[in-house]
Amino acid sequence: MLSYEDCVEASDLTEEEIEAIAEHERLPEMAALEMGSYLVHTAEGVPAIKSIILDDIEEARRHGHPEKALKLKLVLKHFIDTHPN
């Protein structure tokens, strides 16, 4: 049986990227992992995930959470560095 960690490793995403998708889409983390894993392997999916993380950054700013926005900026930077499409 695969563990959650095994699924994360196979997804080509980090836990933080999956958490950003889960929060944005209001999904449980396992569903966000499945969605993200699918998206990251499609041409239109990489820009969609970037957009999701950017939306999460803006949401954190609007709600007065600069630390969360900063954390998400680091998540975005890592995502862009590892998925340079």
C-alpha cells in the first residue's frame, strides 16, 4: 500500500505546493495531490498551478497575513525553478 509520502514523491510536487492547491480549491490534501499530479504533467497545468499559488499569495495579502504570503512566494519560486515551462 502506498503512503501519502509515497504519493507526494510520485507527484512531482512538494507538500507545500499540494497544500497551496488544497487551500485554493478547498479540497482535502489527497484530492489536491491527485489534481496537482495530473496538472503538473500537462502543458496547461503548470501555468494553472502557478496561477493557483499566485492567487493564494494575493489572498494572504488581502487578509493581512504577510508571513503566509512570504512562505507562498518561496513555494512559487521553488515551483518555477523545478517546472520552468
